[in-house]
Amino acid sequence: MKIFLDFDDVTFNAKKFKRDLIGVFFKNGVSREEFDNSYYFITRKVVGRKDYYDPQKQILVLRRRESINQKKLKKDLDNFMKDLSGYVFRDFYAFLKLFRKSDLYLITFGHPKFQAKKINRSGIGKYFKKVVISRKDKIDDIMRIMKEDKFPDSEEVVFVEDYPEQVEEAKRKSKRLRCFHMCRPEGRYSNLACEYKDFEVTNLRETLKIVKKLAVEKS
């Protein structure tokens, strides 16, 4: 069995991380309005994707504010980003015990450098055969990897994702994928409905129980 785990909101508490990251800006004199406006500018007007975020670009947008000490803000942000292991959901480590590294893939979408730093500083990248940071479409990348790594036709392929549109797209594009809609109470999109999925779970412990059953059925 091969497992694709999404990063944000599945293995990593992105909601708490974002709240704490915003706190770094607040402590450096950035108001909520200024943060939101600059965030909107770099993710919507410049990139066109709300989840394609890089705080370093945001600092550059805020440089017009003379009252903000850019050097201190960058230093505080670097210190904040040094160790992100505390944002990894605890049930992730229990989930790992059932699988070999060669069967696990981590996939995410976002600004390549920022997402890579988050994954690196969280310390979980070492548990996966591959870490994939998608620039366009996660589902297309999953299907590409299935071909490149020559997954046997008889092997189960599981995809665990929190964003409903991604789960539904996976179901449309591949009949082979077993799609789990992750609805953690701590997640950013837990209130959004997902019409097309194979399973709905609230944590990785629930996911693990179902995956075990699938493995038994397949054997």
C-alpha cells in the first residue's frame, strides 16, 4: 500500500502556525489591517493563489512603513521558523509505525521555498520516500509519481487531504485513489463539505484504523 499525505492540516497544524506567525508581525508593529492587506496583495494580486504565501515577500510589501523595523521583523521571523516540530500533530508519529518509509509520500502546495522550510523545520520530511511541493496541481503530481515509481496495478493507493476540492478532484481524475477527507477540528477547512470521497476522518488515528482494514481486505 502506498500513502500520500497532505502536509498542512493533515500532518501539520497550519491554523495554529499561521496564528503564531501573524503574532510575530503584530509584535513588530504591524496592524491586523496592514497584515491582511499585504497578505492579500502577495497571494491574490501577485500570485493569484491564496495558499501561495511567502512571509519574506510580505515584509518587502510592508517596507513602505517607516515605523516597521524590517531587520528586526526578519530576525524575529527567522527565530520563529527555527523549530516547527511543535506544530506536527501527535497522531502523525503513531501513524508512521504501520508503514515503511518507501511507502510514504508527503505532498503539499504552496510557495516552494516557504513550504520546503516549513517541512524541513518541522522535522518530518525524513520519514517519507519523497516530498513533493506542487506548483500547479497535486493530483496530477500524484498520478505522475504513480507512473514514475511504477506502482503495481494491484496495490492500494491512499490519499489523505483536508481541502474538499482536492479530494473531489482526485476522485474525478483517478478511480484508483482511495480518498480520505480529513476534517480535523483544528483544521482551517473542517467546516467545508466534501461531496465525493471514500472516507471522512477527523484525525490520523481514524485513518489508520480504516487503512488497516483496507490492507486486510486486499491481502
